[in-house]
Amino acid sequence: MQLTRTPHVVVVMGVAGTGKTTIGPLLAARLGVPYAEGDDFHPQANIAKMTAGTPLADEDRWPWLDAIGAWADARVGLGGVVSSSALKRAYRDRLRAAAPGVVFVHLTGDRELIEDRMSHRQGHFMPTALLDSQFATLQPLEADEAGVAVDVSGGPGEITERAVAALQGLAQPSL
């Protein structure tokens, strides 16, 4: 199943530890489009809060989401993949307002698996202590949102192939 180019701008979303930073670049390579790491759009104050184990408030997230939305908007019609937790519907609505036509790949999985993966990460600012707040905040994609849910069990290649297959089922955006 070969899919090399897509006009979609894909937001790889999910709670911390689902593999957004691993799957995002793999999916972008598979689709033949650029990848942007969502964490790179955070202001230093956000990273400091999360490193200290303090969940971000919505006021902290708006500038971050606006920066991701601006990147996504610049890629409309060209395609791209960007990671963002996008846990709440309001966050996804804000991204869609900036870049109409974005689609979401929601990486989903069992909490124990995700916590285990988080505990083995090195050099990441997000502590496992914030996982409960991530799950409490999560509002899964709704039926009227363009996107797909992809299970994160298995290896990165397998997850990426599931995401590609799921995206193929979505209608191409009208340009």
C-alpha cells in the first residue's frame, strides 16, 4: 500500500507517551511531506512548567496552538505532519480555525503501556506524573472531526502503517 504524497496537513495527537514524536516523523516520511515537532513550538515558560510537573493551563496553550496552527496553515495544499497533544476539542477547533482542513491522527492506547513507554524515555521534559492529568483532559475525536484513531500497540513501523491505511480512508480536502 503506497501513499507518497498527500495534500492533508496531519496533526498527530494524543496524550504524552503515545509516540507522537516517534510516529510523526515516520508518518511524514511515508507521506513524503515535512514534519514539525509540536514541542518545539512551546515557549520556554511552558517547558519549565511541565518539567516541574505542573500541568499547563489553557492560557499557556493558546500561543503554542496558534504557532502550530500558523505552521499548518502555511502547509495547506502542500501537506505536512505536526505533533500536538490536542487533547481538548477546543484545542483542535483552534487548530482548525488557523488551518482549515487539517486532519487528526489520534494515537490511542492502554494507560499501562503508555506509562511504561514514558518511564523508558530519556531526555524528555514531560514526567510520568502528568499522565493522569493528560488522560483526565483528553476529549477523543468526535464524529464531526476529520481524523482517525490509531492504536499504539506494536512497533513504530506497524503503528505508522495503520495510520497510513486509516488516512487513506479519509476524503482528500478540497483545495
